[in-house]
Amino acid sequence: MSPEEVKARGWKELDVILVTGDAYVDHSSFGTAIIGRVLEDAGFRVGIIAQPRWENPEDFKKLGKPRLFFSVSAGNTDSMVSNLTPGLKPRNKDAYSPGGKTGLRPNRAAIIYSNRIKEAFPDMPIVLGGIEASMRRFAHYDYLSDKVRQSILADAPADLVVYGMGELQIVEIAKRLQAGEDIKGIRDISGTVWKMEVKAWKELKGKGKEKAGEQDESENATEEVAKDKSLDPAEFFKEYVEIPSFSEVSQDKAVFAKAFRTYFLEQNPVTGKGIVQPHPKTIIIQNKPMRPLTEAELDHVYELPYTGETHPSYTEPVPALEMVKFSLTTHRGCFGGCSFCAITQHQGRMIASRSIESIPVSYTHLRAHETREDLVCR
């Protein structure tokens, strides 16, 4: 979290910088901690900028320019949920901030942070992740403004959205960027969302209507389609389905419901297809969901060396840690699909479980801390 800590580890630069709207807590119930530890375990040098001041880009420069990319998350919850009550009044406590202090993150934090990063480092790739980006990856109803908003990827100057549980995606992105790939060409990773120019999409759709072997090779082909050999219309339209556009869903509730039903039913990593939703100035394309972690992979993620503590720079406790400090995660996912819950859309309907043998390993870590009688497994 500081240049001094980077130097203390013997690093001259960082590979990846994670930006989060939460205080930094090195506990496996916090998404930024998991992603940071997983990237570190994969051999990358990771820095974290927690709750930066967003009025200007200065806080986003404090760890320097990362070698590969910035990863941005609003935090463990949507920033509007963190900041506002259902009555749209400011909350008097933020459980993910030191001392429960409010006002340390902006509304629409993922968009604001991305803009500040682009001001500081115009050429740096930005990858969005976390619950805010996941739940806003398509056109969506926004409670604060009481209207349908565009995909977060249409509003933020980011390159990719990692949706759902992101360990596999973020490591693959890092490895491919390290190998020299351009972020604009990384379009085939499951569990990610990318965007295409409107002109290129119209061309691709036009080619898709032609018979196989009669694809247009004229000089009028857009550079995007001409260069990207993976955009074979015959194959693309087997793997992706188009849902009603932003313009359509923002004007008709029935069409909005139809679009939601389509992408809801495609959230299966085995049978699901990718989703395309046209927006006025860009085309939002979601690849099929990433598979759940295997038992061995999930064991490994939760056995990484989390300290279970807040960063030592904080002088006040982070309330959210007190609720989960002695909790153990045993599984992910939920088959319920309840209309009031986001777990199906974020963690998926398939249950991924840790092994019974792995649980005592985490319990051993807890024994190093103060003890309490009401240990909870969740």
C-alpha cells in the first residue's frame, strides 16, 4: 500500500495494481485479498491501493505504473449499496472502512476509479472486477437514478470486465499480457466481458448472414475484423446470442425482461453461450461463464497465507472483519436462483466445495488469533 513496502520486498516495480473501494483486509472473505494472493501465488508482484481519494489522479500514482495492468473493484459490495440506504439517504456507517467511517468511496466507484487511472496512465490496461462490475455488465436498472443505465463497460474507460469469481480469469489475463499480448486482443477468456466497435459489429453481422465460404474479403472490411481471425462469423454466431439492445431495453419493460431472461438462462459454464448486447457507441460482448474451481483449486485458494488482519497502517478496526474474522468458507455457488439475490449471477448455480481435509488447515490458522466460542463455518 506504500512505496516503502514495495522497496522492502526488493521490488523495483509492480506487475499488477489492485484498486479497491474497501479498506484492505488480508482475509479470504474479502475479494481483493483473494485476487492479490492468487496473483502473488502465480508469481506476480502485486500492489494494492485501497480507498484512494478520487478527486484527482494523485493517489493512483503512488505505487507507480504497473508493468501489466490495473484491476479495479468497487469493493465487496456495490458502491451505491455501501453509501446509500434504500431510501437513498447517506448511510451513517460503512462496514468496510476503518472505524466504520463513511465518505471514503464515491458512488459508481469502479467508473470513477477507472477515469482517474486513465488520467494518470492513459495507455494502461484496466480490468474491472467485483460485484459492482459483475452485476452491471449489461444494461441494467439503476435504483439511484431510477432509469436503465448502460453496461459499466460502456461507461468506464476499461478494457475488460471479469465477472463472477475471478481467480482463473485474472491469472490468465496476467499471463497473457506478460507474454506480450495486447489487451484488445484478449477476447476468448470465459468469465470476461469485452467490447467491439459498432462498425465492426455491423460488418460481422453482415458476414454472418452470408453463406459459408462467401465471406467478404473486400478492402472495406474494418481493421478490427480483418485482423482478428477469431471473429469467424460462422463460428461466432454458433457460440453467441444477441439480446435486445440498450436502446430497446431502456424504453420497454417487457423487452428488458426478455433480455434478462435470455442472459439469465445462459449463465451455465457447460451449456451457456456468450451474450451480445448492442449499445449506442459500443457493442458489449460477454463470453460464456468461467467454470467453477475444482475441489483442489478451491482448497489451494483458501490455504494461501492470509494474515486474517487489516493492513497495519489502520488505527481503527474495520467492522466487516469483526463479523467474519473467525469464519471459514466451505463452498461457493447456489442453485436457488432467488430473484432477490445476486449469488446465482455472481458465484453461479453450481456448488464448488472444499475438501473435508482442507478445513482443518484453515482452522489451524485461526488458532494463531484470539479465540472465541462462536466459531462459524459458512
